[in-house]
Amino acid sequence: MTPEQARLGALTRFATAITVLNVLGHLVLGFEVSVLQTVVCAVTAYIVEITLEIVGAWSENRQPSFLGGRRIINVKFLLP
């Protein structure tokens, strides 16, 4: 297993665990944060991350790292 595969596997497990814990928190544990607030926070974080990557890639004259592969935005880029 390469270090990149190990890193991707760890990020995938972490993202899955956070998602499951968040859903359980809202459904069972009674988190007081609204679901809409959680979604808005996640979408805002993704937009900021993509925007900063575009600005960084533009300033360094390179292609943004989320472009590539078969999808428009690479899921591996958004996992961290």
C-alpha cells in the first residue's frame, strides 16, 4: 500500500465517522444545532477551500489540484 492510498483510506474513514456521528447526534443525542446550520457550514467550508485553491493555483501558474480525473471536482481534494 502506498502512502497516498493509506492517506486516502484514513481520510475516508474519518469523513465517514464524522458523518455518522453528526447524524447520530442530530437524531439520537439531541444536538441543539439545526441541520440547516450544519449544512450551511459545510457548504461554506467547501466554497472557501475551492476558492483558495483556485487563487493559489492562479498565483503559481498551475492547474488547481481538484481538477483532474473523471469528475469536475475531485472528491479526494475535498476529504481533508
